[in-house]
Amino acid sequence: MSSEPGDPFPRAGHDHAVCVREALDRAAALCAERGVKLTELRRRVLELVLERHAPVGAYDILERLAEERGRVAPPTVYRALDFLVSQGLVHRVDSRNAFVGCVRADGAHRACFLLCRECGAVAELVDPDLDAAVEALARRAGFEIGRQVIEIEGRCAACRALEAAA
């Protein structure tokens, strides 16, 4: 979930409650438009993923649901996450074995993530030029891309600024 153009990480003072509420509303509208069900459980799993601007693991979600509802079977959470991924509402961040909300759930795109190794924040970038470059490289190699996720680890501007101020 991005905060502003040019700054893919949330800024200080970012109203995250509004961010989450708008994302949930968009998800409900998209699911209705597509004729698929955003069940109460799927919506709650999506909400738990959206609670932070950082990757969330399936077992973290499972623990939160268990606190709210009692025992929940892991396959239930994985099925909900599979649905959310299939609808483009969340992405899987492979290097973290976790999930993040999608900033462009309304259209197909390839994901590129900036992952801050210090604060854990994640920013999703959508860049047609990057997609075209990767597609061209694959085509030259005779390769057909099935799934593409680019993960770039480093430090966000806020963490670098904290270090500079220290």
C-alpha cells in the first residue's frame, strides 16, 4: 500500500485506518464486480494483512484469528489467502514467506517490492518500463514468464534518516 506518488513507503502521520478502510471497500467492490464472494473470513484475513505496511505470515494471521474466534485450521487461512492472491488483492512476498496488500488490485500487473531490512516496511512499485525490460530479457532468452515477483532488500528513507540523525 503506497502513500503518495514518488514515495512508496507510508509517511509519518499516515492515516492507516483510512488506508485500510478504503482498501477493504475497493476489495468488496472488485469482488462484487467479478462475481466472487468476499466472505466475512476472507475479508477479515485481508484486513489482517492490511493492518501493517509490512509482510504478514500466515501463522501470524492464524494466531490473530484464533484469539478472536477460537481454533482455526491452517488450511482455512491458506484457502483465504489463495483466494485473495488469485483476486489480486494481496501478493505473496516469497523471501519473507508472507503476504502484503496490493496497491493495484483493480488491474493485472507484475509486482516489484522494496523491503526495508530494518523496520520491515514494504512498498510495492508498479512500473511498466521495468515490466517491459524484464519481458524483453525473457523473450530474448526464449522464456515465457509465468509469474514474476521482484524483491529488492535495503533500507527505506525513514530508516536512513534516523541513522543520519543519530
